[in-house]
Amino acid sequence: MDIKDFLSPAATLIGVRATDKVGLLQDLVNRLALPLNSPSNLVSTALLKREQLGSTGTGTIPHARISTLKKPLGILVRLNKPIEFDAIDGQPIDLVFALLLPGASRGEHIHVLACVARKLREAETLLRLRSAENDAEFYDAIVG
């Protein structure tokens, strides 16, 4: 599985403004709902419900299952300033890769999450993501 399989250049954005976790998640939901032609409240309910179960890791990969989704869909954003996100490590975050996963997944979700987690652990990738000067460089940093 490759990140290009579920992340498009149009879904990589730098300079996103958010002041808190809920506001950021709602912004991501609105952006994710557009290509799905799905009401944002369906996506919002799933993502917020999953987040209420507990942190989805270091805070940088919020994810949820959507029953009508046929393949994974992601969005990667860099915030214009870090925010608190209730991450396990207690650190504020500035990079967020949100994922929507098919509800009828047969283990595929594990591969998708692992693919993203591996990339977001690479020091070189993080440096490139944080130094990207535009959305195109940002996309290249995560898929390269």
C-alpha cells in the first residue's frame, strides 16, 4: 500500500488555522466530506466518536470507519501553529493526517495506518513536511 493510493495532492494543505482539537477535526471533516458527496455530519459523527474512545496514537492520525466508503481517503495538513490534541506524548501537534477507512475492511485499515505512521516517524520526512513552502512541496514530502 502506498500513500498515493489514498491521498491526493488536493488533500495536502499547509497553513491551516485551528485553535483547538474539536475545531481542527470539524475543519478536516468538512474537507473530507466534499469528495465523498456525503453529509459532513456522517463523517463528523464517525471521527468524533472514534476520538472520544481515546487517543488515536501520537495525536497525528485521527481516523474513523465509514460504512459507505469503498477505499481509504486521507487528508494531510500542516497547522500554522501547533495546538493541543490530547496526544499520548502530551505534545502539541502541527501535522495531522486524518483518515477515513472503509467500514467493511478486511485488515486493510491496519496497512493504511501503518503506512502513514511509518512515514510520520521518519525524521527526514518530518523535516521536509515542516519546511515545505507550498502545498505541492508538502505533498511531495509525504509521498517521496
